[in-house]
Amino acid sequence: MSLQARFEQVVAESKNLPERPDNLTLLKMYALYKQASSGGATGERPGMTDFVARAKWDAWNALKGTQPEAAKQQ
């Protein structure tokens, strides 16, 4: 199975988890997905009042420089 096919399978499976992961795990999953599918973080960092968007952007930006293939493997 190709890396892309495995990645797509895991993404689909992640939408049907029996339990909701903790927030740190969710942020890591989000960041890896964004890095794998879109590359490095883009746009401006969300403002202080948008806590969720800011946390997501920060998690994604922390992976800056990670190759999309490496993010897919993780």
C-alpha cells in the first residue's frame, strides 16, 4: 500500500475513533494532517482572542520544515 493510500486510510479511521483523544493529541493530529496535506503553516497567526485557532496554528507552525512525507508517516 502506498504512503498516500495509507495516509488517506488513517485519516478516514481517525474520524471514527471510539473515544475522543485529549486536546494535545488532537492538536498533534491536526498539525500532522495540515503539514502532510498543505505543507508549512501559512497566513498570519490568529489573534489572542481566538484561542482554538491560535493553538491549531501554533501546533502546525511547530512542524515547520517537516517534509509532507514525514508528516504522513507520523
